[in-house]
Amino acid sequence: MRRIMLIVAYDGTKYCGWQIQPNAVTVEEVLNRELSRLLKEEITVIGASRTDSGVHAMGNVAVFDTSTRIPAEKLCYALNHSLPEDIVIQKSFEVAPDFHPRKWDSKKTYEYNIWNADFVQPFNRGYTHFVYHTLDVEAMQKAARYFLGEHDFTSFCSTKAQVPDHVRTIYSLEIEKKGNLITLRVTGNGFLYNMVRIIAGTLLLVGEHQRKPEEIAEMIAAKNREAAGPTAPAKGLMLVKIDYFPAPERVEREFINECINEKQEEIRG
Amino acid sequence: MRRIMLIVAYDGTKYCGWQIQPNAVTVEEVLNRELSRLLKEEITVIGASRTDSGVHAMGNVAVFDTSTRIPAEKLCYALNHSLPEDIVIQKSFEVAPDFHPRKWDSKKTYEYNIWNADFVQPFNRGYTHFVYHTLDVEAMQKAARYFLGEHDFTSFCSTKAQVPDHVRTIYSLEIEKKGNLITLRVTGNGFLYNMVRIIAGTLLLVGEHQRKPEEIAEMIAAKNREAAGPTAPAKGLMLVKIDYFPAPERVEREFINECINEKQEEIRG
């Protein structure tokens, strides 16, 4: 058995998120079905980020175990042929058999995209949240700084979340305006349920002058979901990438080298 | 009666082009229907560019005559409420009653977008033509120069075209690569049927080293559709904007000032 890692991009518009659910089509379910069909064995992927209904991904990560002889790097080509056009594997490669996409240390980067104009743009309408009122980007940038570092993010976590520990670290949170497009780009060691969307919804209040940048500190300190702003719509959110430490590609190479060394020692006796 | 100009953006994916056709949904038909419903009078728009099935527009132009008292600048807000989400009016304003979007001198700008990567990108899959082979952008840029200026573009015109005069002027044709996205941006005084898509299809052959940049001169000289490359797919094409000379906004203001002057003279007796 080998463990294969997939870098998965998807347009989340038509999916009820990543995780398998009864009576709803999810990305995980489609991957399991198409991988099982392609490899003629029962495949169950393990996903890194269980994105919500309607959320997009450029680089979500999944792994699975297989006994196939198809070279790992070629698997994505075969798989993309049978996948629907809104799910595209960007890369596939072998990793160490103990690599787990949720348990290994990682840095996740999300983007939240806002179209701030008089009218919707028909071409990015599925990937941006449309806001009519002109947003004060400078105020939003000022507010963003309060999120940096290690905090208890209870105020920025859905009350439906079940994890007990709400302490997370945000390494960077940048807000950039290019024409009518405002992009929030956030990197952290992990995010709670709805956390990025609540941060985006809160920064939108600041951009509309309904809240002051300084109030973010109080909101975090409150450790109460009601202190923060609303959850911004799913379609503006995109999981950009997940960086692992150490990188599983490197681990894979080291692991394979180790195996080769072992094999060679066996041969030498 | 006043003549109103609309700047129309649309995602052409689901439409059989601009122009009304039996048994097919077109942008023109949707505009006529929704304008007539909104203004409670029979409205017939005149479009500037009759884009093909599947082609997109950021700034196509349409005009229509109406006796409504709704201020011209407010019309787009009312209209966008009832239009489907893939057609969005970006602006509406009054123009001189003799302004005609196809007969006035204009400069049109189109973009042809190519996604040049190992795999499709799920987010722009509807607005780019996917090309797997790495394209030689420098060769394409070299080839692009041969299109500049006034030429008989018979070789770059669909044989189905019915206009007798095939002479057009291309003012600029730039090719830019940003990451995996290659954009051809072309401005001219007018384009023949399928002309931008045939130019794109021919430049793709150059980018794949199937034709040399210098051969473009011979292709143009041949005045024969078979001399040029294939017609690139519709979904990569976008009508970006149409610039009129003089600008109808300016004409409108001058015209209205004239009317006001006349009125004032009448009042003065």
C-alpha cells in the first residue's frame, strides 16, 4: 500500500462542502467515488480542510492509500478525466505512510474576496461577496492588525463548533484593493469553524464605519460570539493553500530514499 | 422620447449570442423583455456588437428610445433588479436622439484569454480557453505585430460573413502573460465575423511552433480563409469596451444644453 497526496482545486458553488453528508453532494464523496472507480478498489480519502458548503479551494489537500501500480504523479491526469469540471486535481504524489493532512503541523492560507462597486460583475459573481457601499480599506487594514498573533478566538468561532480549544495563531492578515476587488488574505496555524468568514464579516463592519478598528481588541477579549460581526457569505471564501512542516514532498523523497537504502542493504545481505 | 444608452456586461455562457433568434435565448431578447416590462412600453434595443454564442462582454453598448420619466442614470438600478444575474447593466445615461451604436465611429477592444497550464482552473474555466502545451509567448508577440495597421482581413473572416468590405484597422494587439494566464488584447476600428477568434487561433499555432511569426504576412496577403489558423473557442473571448468619437456622454450634455438654451429663448420670447 502507498499513501498518495492530492492537491485539490474546486469551485464549491454546487457542493455542500467537503465532508460526506446524507442526501447532499460533497467534494469528498465525488473523490471517493471516482478514485474507487478508477483504481478498482474501495478508496476513502482523508481531507485536510473540511470546507463549508459553497466555499472554494485552490489547494485543499487529501490523502488516500492504494495498491495501484499507476505512478503517483500520473494519477491526477487519469483522475481529472473522470472528475466533473468544477473539481480539478492540481498535483498528485506519494508521501510517507504516516502523513496525516489534519494532524501534521501546517500553515493555512485563505482569501476572502469582496467586489466593491455599484454593480455586480458577472464574471466573478460566484467567487466574490458583492458590497455596494464604498469600503474604507485603510480602516480595515488598521483593524486587521489586531488579529495578528496568538489569541483565544471564541468570539470569531461559530457556536456550533465542537472543538474545546479556541486558541489559534494568525501569522498575517493583509487587505489589498485592486480596482473594485478587495482581497483579505489570512495565514494561520489553523482556523476555527467559520472563523475566516466571521473575521471578514467583522472587517466589513469596520469598512462601513459601523465599528472602529480599535474595537477588534475588545471583541477578541470578550470571548463571546455575539461580540463580533456577522458571518460573511461562503462564496467569497477560498482556501488558497496549506503548507506542511516538514513538506510531505520532502518527507516522501526521504522516505523513499530510506526504503531504497533498506532494499539495497537487503540485497547486499 | 429620449434615447438611452446602456453599458451592458454579460456572461455569455448560457446565451446564443446577442442577436434575437428563434428558439434560442439571446441577450438582446432578455433586454427587450425586461425593459418593456419595467417601462410598460414596447422597447427594442439597438446593440453595438452582435457577439456570438458563448462570447462574453464587459462593455457592450445598447440604445433604446423611451418616453419614461425615470431619470436615465437611475434606469440601470431598476433594470438590474429584474435581469438575470449573468447580465448586469454597468451604466445608463441619455444620449443624442441620432446616436447609433453601430454607425458612429468607434474603437472596439476585445480580450482573448488562454489558461496555459497542466490543468484547467475551476474558477476561470468559463472565461478562458485551456491550452496544455506550453506556449511560446515571445513568438506570439512577434507574430502579433504583423496584424497592426490597415489590412484586408479576408483570411481572418468567417466565410459566412456577409459584409463586402473586409478592410479593417488594428490599432494595437498586445499579448501579456501573468502566471498561467495569457491575454491577447486587441483594439481596432471594427472586427469582421469571427475575426478576433481566428487571430487568436492563428497566434495559438505560432505559440505551439506550428507556424512562424513571419507567416502572418503571407496569411493576410492570401485573402483566403484557408490560409489562416482555426477559430479559437468562443468562451475565451470578451468584448472589453467600445469607445465612440465623439463620446456620446459629451454629445448628450451638449445636446441637452442646446435644448435648455432653446427653451430659455422661448421663455424670453
